[in-house]
Amino acid sequence: MKCFAALPVLILAACPCFAQNGDKPFPSNDEIKLLLTQADRAMEQYKAAGNLEEAQFEKSSGEADAVAKDREVAANYEIMSKGMKTKPQLFNSRFGFEIVTLLDDAVHNSLLCSTQAAMDIPRASNVSETQSFLHLAQACSDTSTLLYTVSENAAALYEKYLAAAEELQNESAEVATKCTDILKKNATSQR
């Protein structure tokens, strides 16, 4: 009976070794901090494009909803990134997936902004308004491109986490199987 109680302790003790010695390491603090720095810069550009969008479409209720959605995505990202800056390894959990999805939402919203502004160009009443729509379309398009790049980096880093977690899980299962086999042999030999 003591042997079976020791099995979970043995597995838990072996887990950090796998994370250190495995072929697929977990994302490091430096990698996560670099991603957050890139994402912070992209999200600042996203907020600026949202401010520009709000100024351009201040009288349109449909656009007010879009701007509110932009602000919500930016606020949620800020909360997530603030926590990860103090504890970068939070990325190596479901919170990393949240960062990936928030960045992806920002990409999507920026593309919608760019498309809406481009579609409104023909309705412009003068050259100044046309230039404003062009500027907004370009700003949102540039923001979308930057966010897409950062989003791809975040997805790749999260994929690295998933691969390392899978490897760790498989190695832990192998250790558990070996321990179980040893315990079975010991139990058979003691009879």
C-alpha cells in the first residue's frame, strides 16, 4: 500500500526533470516577454486606430458599437498582459490561448475598420472627407497587418507550449506505467 502512495509523489518529482530535459521545451520567460512587448506596441497602434475610427464615425451608432468592441478587446488584452508581465509563465496555460484569441479579435476588428472606411470613400462629400476615409482605411490596414504578425508569433509560441505539454504528459504516462510495472512485480514477488 505504501508503494501506491509513493507513485504520485514519484511522478510529480519527475515532472520538472522532463520540462528541463525534454526535446520540446516550454516557452521561456524571455520569449514570452518579447511577445508581450510586441503585442503591447501593436495594441497601442490598435487603440490609436480606434480613436481615429471613433472621430471619423462619431455620429454613426453602428460604428460606435464597433469602437466599443475595439475598446473591450484592448482592455481585456491589457488585463491579461499585466498579469503575464509579473508572471510570464501564465502564458503556458489557458491564459496564453486568451492572448492569442484577443490578438486575433483585434486583427479582425482592424480589418473591419479598414473595409468600412474604404467602402465609405465613394460617399464622401468633399476632398477632405475622402482623405479622412483614406487615412482611416490605411491606419486600420496597417494596424491589422502588425497585429496579424504579432498574432502569428503568439500562436506559434502557444503551439510550442502545447507541444511541450504533450511531451511532458506522454513522458509522465511512461513513468507512471514503469512505476506500476515495478510495483506489480514487487507485489508478485512478496506473495
